[in-house]
Amino acid sequence: MAEEKNSKQRHHRSMFLESMYPVVALMLVLVACVELCDAATVVDVYRLIQYDISGAPFGSRFSSLNHHAASLSFQHGADLSRSVLILPLRELDIAFVQDYISQKQSLGGLLILLPQTFRPGNIGGGETQGLRILLAQLEKLLLHGNIPFPVYFAFENEETDTMLADVKKNDALGQQATATTGGYKLVISVSEPRKIASPTITNIQGWLPGSRADGDSNQLSTIAVVASYDTFGAAPALSVGSDSNGSGVVALLEVARLFSTLYSNPKTRGRYNLLFALTSGGPYNYEGTQKWLKSLDQRMRESIDYAICLNSVGSWDNELLVHVSKPPENAYIKQIFEGFSNVAEDLGFQVSLKHKKINISNSRVAWEHEQFSRLRVTAATVSELLTPPELLESAGSLSDTRQHVNEDSIIKGVKLVAESLARHIYGHQGKDIQIFADNSSLAVNRFYVKSWLDGLSQTPRVAPFLSKNEPLIMALKKELEDYTAEMSIQQESLDGIFTFYDSTKASLNIYQVASVTFDLLLLLVLGSYLIMLFSFLVITTRGLDDLISIFRRPPSRKMKIA
């Protein structure tokens, strides 16, 4: 009985060990897979914009990536049709990129590495002017090309630096990454870009009524202060436009805050209505400004004495420019410019007048004030820019970040506009007074300027990608609502000649993959180990004869019949 009992125990133990064979093998495979997957790194990347103008395609036309990494160290003439070329901005050869785009050469993808100082919201450090110019050239090239491969931007970090160093080393040795040689593989798994249906532009308007003896402010003249708040750049998810035109938006909000204090007291309320407008569609021929103006009641539009448009006032030192469409000898233009000149002289800097006549036959609008001029409303644009930006350019470029904007410049711009408006409204032209003097109750609030500038410098504002209830739009609406008596929002569809596509941001998976030789060797070692483990377990549980019987060739059918 004892012998039978021991036999049953050995049988149960044998069956248990047999059931554990698959489990052990699975655990070994999982361990091997975990070791391989640990090599993956995830990096945030930002896709080059994709858009059409009247059906003509521009920007990157694809979004998915699944290719090996390559660098500029590869051998001349190498096939890069299944490779992602990694180009650090610091080492960029603009002529090389131009050749690939203009000659339609085949490329699996392009990954451009930017220094961390170009990251939105970064206020530390600084890059050389040469790098900023190079980035502007690259952005212009990419924006106006039809690029038949995915293009992404990323910021340098320890992982990308390590990967690039290894890729350069292998490429320099002529060991371009392939399925047989190993290397790094870059994978972005996203759906194909889709057209954005009915993109909207949102205009925000605030109204401060002036004071009149009979109480009817509708009969008063109006002064408008306007700034376009949206941006456009090579990467919509990075287009924050700290200077163009975040600085103009901040200046407008501070001017509105200052005059709300004056107009809140009936004794200091001026004999002019003040109209503040934050317009959208600036990069698209100032379409939002045009639609906002046409939506105004005709009597309201005719009551506008003049309009001041604020554009890029955040990085200048001693001179601002006043751009106008009407001739300098025009009485209204002379009045506006003299007011600015007197205030600038008192504040220790200068302003210059730049006249550019409008070509009515050309639909292109160079400055925002030209939309006013086309409707016969006197207007001027205050800007640090000597020449107007081209269509879809310099309106939130990758290099237009917080570190290149100085709140002192914005504060000087605010003082210039606010003081000149106040002298005109209260009849103090030419007098050496400062209504908004420092350390007074009406002083410009530096903390307010800095806070809004910091916030806008971290907020991409490309209009087609902003929803109707975008937090930024709601924040601007609330701010104007706090400083004006009446506030309204206008939402319009963007002109049909523009078509935009989604998919602006993604996650890049970087895998360090081994060569096929390594895979085969690993498989051989793993297989040998499993066979040895299996043999050991069989011998210890069943004996050597059972192990031999497993590998013994079964008898033929004829022998079985015999």
C-alpha cells in the first residue's frame, strides 16, 4: 500500500511539472520581451502645418512614421526613402533641405530638433541671432512647399542627443540602419489628417461710452483701438507669437484697463466713445477685421474719428513706426502723428511716419489699418516693423517666443498710445503732462502686462484650430468685459480659399532595435535553454528512458501490422 501511495504521489508530481512546462516557457519569452521593450522612449513632436490655398497644397501631406533613423553623416547618394532624417537646427544645411523639397527627392520623414530655448514659455537663456534667422528661413521654406513626406519638430533632450550621437556614428561608418543591421526606429502611429470643417474666426469687442451733456453717447465721436490676436506658423501647436501679436494684445488690454478707470468716474469720463476690438484672421489678410467692420452699424462706423491698430510692439528700443495709408499731409494723419510725436518726445524716444498707398485692385492687405482705409475710416498701425509681413508669414513663427519680448517695450508702447489718446480726448495736445505717470493711481501695471504676456506666450493661437469656446477666447472676452460697459462676440467662417487639416501634435516612439543576426542568436540561445530545461525536468521526473522515447522515431505502419 505504501509503495502504491508513493507511486501515485510521483505520478501527480510528474503531471504538475508537465503542466508547468508551458508556463515556464511563456515566462521566459515575456522576460525577453520586457528587456527589449525597455529600450523605447516617447518624445512629444509637433507636425508641420498642412493647408491648401484655392486647392493648391502646402505643408506636410502625411503624418504617420515607421522608419529607421538617419543623420547627415550618411554616405552621399544613400537611399533615404525608408529613413527618417534627423536634423538639429544647430547643424542645419538650408540648401540641403531646399534641394530635397524642390527636387521632390524621396524621404521617409524629417525630424527637426530645436534648442530648448525655443520652447514656448521658456524665458531663460537665449539663442544667437544667427539661429533665429536660420529658423525663419527654414520655416518659410517649409510653409510654402508641397512636401510629400511627414515633417515633425521636437526639442532637444538627453534621449534625442543620445540617439543622434549613435546614429551619426553608425552612418559615418557606412552602417545605415536597416532591418538587418539594427539601429533606431522612429514610429508615429496617427490617423491620416482630415480637413477641418468650417473653421471659424472670433472677434471680441468692448465698448466704453463717453460723456455728453444730454446723455446721448451715440452722438459722440469714437476712437477705436484694435489688435489681431491669432497667429500662424510652421507648427500650429507651437505658434504662440509672443511679439506678433501677443505684445499688441497685451498693450490693448492695458490701455482698456487704464481708460476703464478714467471712464468709471463721471467727472473724468471723456467726450469720446472708446471701442476696443480683438480681431481674428490677422494672418489671412486681416479677414476678421474686415468682417467685424462690415458688421458694425453704419452710423457707428461713420462715428469713428480714427483707429489705432497695434502690431508687434514688444521688441524695440528707441523708435516706433506709425504706418498709414492716407498721405502724410492729410489733416487727420497730421493730428494723429503730432500727438504721438509729442508724447514720444516727453517719454524719451521717437516715432516715425511710414506712408504706403493702398492698391484697390489688389486684394492683399499689408497692414490691419488698411481694412479701415478701404472703408474710408482714418486709421494707423503702430508697430516696430519697418515693412509689413508677407501673407502667412511672421505671424507667430517658431522663433517668436517669450524670451525675445521685453515687457519694457510693451509698457512704453502702452504709454505712447494711452497718453496720446488722453491728450486728444481731454484737449491737452502739445502740453507736457503725463496722465498715466509712474507711481500714480493711473500708472501702467507692470505685473498685469507681464502676466498676460507670459500667458499668451504659452498659448498657441492659430485660428482654424481654436474652438468657439476656446479657453483663450473666453479669457479675452472676460477681460474686456471687466473693463468695458458693453461686450460682444462675433463669430464668422474663415474664407473658403483656405483649407486646413488636423493632426498637429503626436507622440514619437523611439526604439533601439537589434539586427537580425542578434535576433537569430537570441532565438538560438533561448531555444537551447528551453530544450535543456525540458530534458532536465523529464529526466528528474520520468527517467532517461522516457526522454529517449520522446525523441525516438515512431515505428512505421508496416512494423505495427507485423
